[in-house]
Amino acid sequence: MVDVVIIGAGTAGLSAAIYTVRAGKSALVLEASSYGGQIINTPDIENYPGIAHISGFDFATGLYNQAKDLGADIKFEKVTGIINAGDIKKVTTSQNEYECKAVILATGAKNRPLGLSNEKTLVGKGVSYCATCDGMFYRNKVVAVNGGGNTALEDAQFLSNYCEKVYVIHRRDQFRADQKEVERLKAKDNVEFVLDSTITKLNEDAAGLVSIEVTNKTTGDTRTIEVSGLFVAIGQAPDNTAFENVAELDEKGYIKAGEDLKTGTEGIFTAGDCRTKTVRQLTTAASDGAVAALAACGYIDAM
């Protein structure tokens, strides 16, 4: 039996693992895909205190290696459910079942799709959710980025270095992103802003995406923009349905928890972007991981 099972190997989950093992408890981290979470695809992190510049990959790899070196066990298995048996929790995966004394849910959030009918079939054929992963495939081509937050503008900045032209499409007339990012992008000659507009249709041929139809929300006018690639960066959505029996979810699917990171079920805690909170940043994810780990260790000590 392990002391704490941590579900998710993003910033919150790995931070929780570090604090758990440093508190003298055993930690098992279960991750469905790859470590790092969303941050691993960020080309340059500039807002983490004490680190002026670092790539998301290097940051995530540093967390992963630190947790491993301290003694955390990290397995890549998809968690399918949790059975709460009082003092003992049973965490089931696609391959195994693990018993533990406490659980930390740190599943993060996944990329939010546009919701257009042929979007899913065009993934890998012109539609992408990761500019740093797929951007090089569109060198010297025309692309569009959809979104108005820091991720969208960072993606556009990255793509503008390789692509012939980048359209930035946002449903509002103001950006949520840092003003510094907006000004940096405005200085680019090959970037065009299409504001107060939404993408209403993806046009394709046998090879994949050929153009997008964009409708202005104020005028109702629709224009067709020929693009080879579309990078969707309109935020994330949680995937916590497997834990509904042990954690209450809000209307958007986020785990309800206060600053003590308790879920309402004894011995089950949460951390990071998967929970209800007003600010979802790298620093708050790391902070959540530390708080949840210490709360879980305190719960075990009091058993």
C-alpha cells in the first residue's frame, strides 16, 4: 500500500509528489499521457518567480526529474475510478488497482474544442491544439490562431517566425492576454487581427483544411480566409467525470474545493487547474500541489 496516490503529472501533481515524499510519505503518481500537462507545450515561460526564461518542456522535465529523484513512483496509466472504503482508498486504472490512504486529484484540464462538426476529423489535417508541436509543418504557409488569452498570443508569436501570415481570430474586441504580449504581436508585419469574430465553418478538401469562415458578431458579415492550418487556443475544460462519486463538481465539471483543497470526501484532496478557482497559472498550480500534499500528509498522520 502507498500513502498517497496523486492523479496527474502536471505542475500541481508533480509539486504534490515532491512535497509528499519530502514529508516522509510514499507517493505514487498516475498519469494517463505524458508528464508536464499543458505547460510542456509552452515555448517560453517568463512569469515564474525566480526564473526569467525557461521552456515549458525544460520546466516540466525538471519537476519530473526532481520528483523521481526524491523517490516518487510515477506510472503512466489512465485512472478509471476511485473506490472510497473509509481509511483505505482503491484507485483503479486501465491496468491495475492500487490501495492508498489518501488521494490527490490533479488532473488538470484539456484543450477546449471549437465544437464544429468536422473539427475532430481535421485534427492532424490542418487543425491543431499545439503550435509548438505542429507549427513547423506550416513553414511559409498561411495559418490562423483562434483565441484571446496568453496561450493564443504566444502561439501566434511563435508561428509568425515561420509562417507566411498568421491571422489571430478572437470573439471579443479586447484580449484577455497580457498587454505586453498584445503589443509584441502588433509589431509583427505578418500578423493580422480579426476581432469580434467567431469561426463558424471549416472548409476542407480530400487533403484537409483549406479555409475557414469567420463571422463578425456585430455586423453578421462572413468572410472566408484561406489557411493551411488552424491552431485552436480557446482555453481548457476539465475531465473529472470518473471522480463524481468522491468529489462534487460544479456546472463546468471542475472539482469543488476551497483553499484547504478538501473535496468533501475524507482523505481525498485536489490541486491545480481541475478545481474551482479564479486564477489558473503555473504558480498557483505549484502552490496547490504543495498545499494538497501537506493536507494529505496531515490527514494520514491524524489517522
